[in-house]
Amino acid sequence: MPTHHIPWAGSLAMVSAFLLALSLKSDFSLGCRRLWFLGGLFAVMAVLASQTRGAYAIVFWWLGVCVHHVFVRPSVLASLKGRTQPTNIFVSGMVLFMALLVFAQTAVFERASQSLHDAAQEISVSQQSTAQGSNSSVGARIYMWQQSLAAIAESPWIGHGHDGRRQLLEDWAVAADSQEIKRLGHVHNEFLHQWIDHGLWGLSSQLLYLLGLVLMVWRLQRKNLGPAALAVAGITFVHLTSSMTNVNFAHNHYTASLSIFVSLSLWLSQLPPKQAA
């Protein structure tokens, strides 16, 4: 059982991004790639079922990669010989459309759509008054992010430290009369969190993670290591988007997942073609 569902959903999103890269671009057998594609889809569905909206961006990654793969590259779903490329694209498009149509009838889709609807309502209330909306999940984040910018402006270079940040949260909870903020220990944004705690040095350290991952993708792509590059790119996308709404580095299993799947991606890049046949 995960200690917290938000970083758990982020970890599952990394699983799905890694499996997507294996299924679409690797040299493994077609049977293995189909199995990994299905496993990646199940991981996406688990993310949606968790109602962790910060990890929902993985859906856009999947759609973008799959559309590019279907219309720009030969599709994994169109591996049958004897068909022309337009026929392959048509078949692949119909399969994806039918999959989306079936998914739209499931309880997972209903839970995810209801979660997004609730978030829209919470944002609407916060637009009228951030303090008034601060007792909801999204509203509390909006209020804390707004207050964080003012706190950062007071000490942008060295930050307020751990105790200073906890005191700020207590003050904000009292000022907004928010029980939601009162129970929280961070501002639910990795970049703002590091900036408040450690100033620009903390923010820089957080951005260096992303820069390192982006450089890794660039180097892998230059060496024509497509599966590894796509896997690391997906993991980078998950890390960037999930860090916008939570401090995932506060949870050990998220950092472990990040390390494991980047390592697996690099291991994948070292496999000789004969082993991936």
C-alpha cells in the first residue's frame, strides 16, 4: 500500500511512459511489445482511477506519442505485411478510436472526469476569492502558490528555511481560515517549495535535475538510441508536470521510482541488437 497516493500515481505514470517507449520503439518481439503496450495502458488507467489530477498529464504524453507514431512512423499496430501505409494508418486510427470509445464507458473515465469537474468548480470559487476557496484541494494550492510568491520576494536568495516555511503555512492557514492548509506541510509545488526553503540555490538544484534529464535525452537521440531517448523523455515529462502540483521528493518511493526507471532506460540503451531481437 503506498504511503501517499499522489507520488504513487507519479511513479505509475513513469511506469507507463517507460512501457510505452518499449512497446513502440524497441527491437523486442512484436508479442512482447504488445504486452508492454497493454501494461502501459493499465498503468495509465490506474493513474486516472487514483484521481490524482497532477499525474493526468501522462494521458497527453500517450496521445502525443501515439499520434506521432501512427501518422509519422510505421505503427506497432500496423505490422502486418502486405498492407499499404494508408491502410495501416487507417487500421491503427480505428483501433485507437475504438479503444477510446470503450474507455469512455468505464468507471475509470467517470471518476477521472468527475475529478476534473470538481477541480474546475474549485478554481471558479478561487477566482472569486482565493481565501474563500482555500478549503478545497485545488483552492488551497492556488492560495499557497499566490502567498508563496510574496514570501519568496521577501527572501529570494537564501529562502526562509524549513521552520520558516512551516510558520508561513501556519500563518496562511489562520489568515484564510483554512483547515485544508493547516494540515499541509508544504506548498504542493516542488519548485516553489525549494525556493521558499533554500532560495535561488534550492530552485537551481531542482532545475538541474530537469536539465540533466533533457541533456540525457538529447545525447541518447544523437546516438540513435530511440527507445531509451523516448523512455527518458517520458520520465522527464512526468517529473516536470507532477512537480507542478506536489513535492514528490518528500516521498522516498517517488525518488526510488525516478532512479530505477532512468537506470532501466540507460540499461536499455546498452542492449546489443541481437539481445533485443
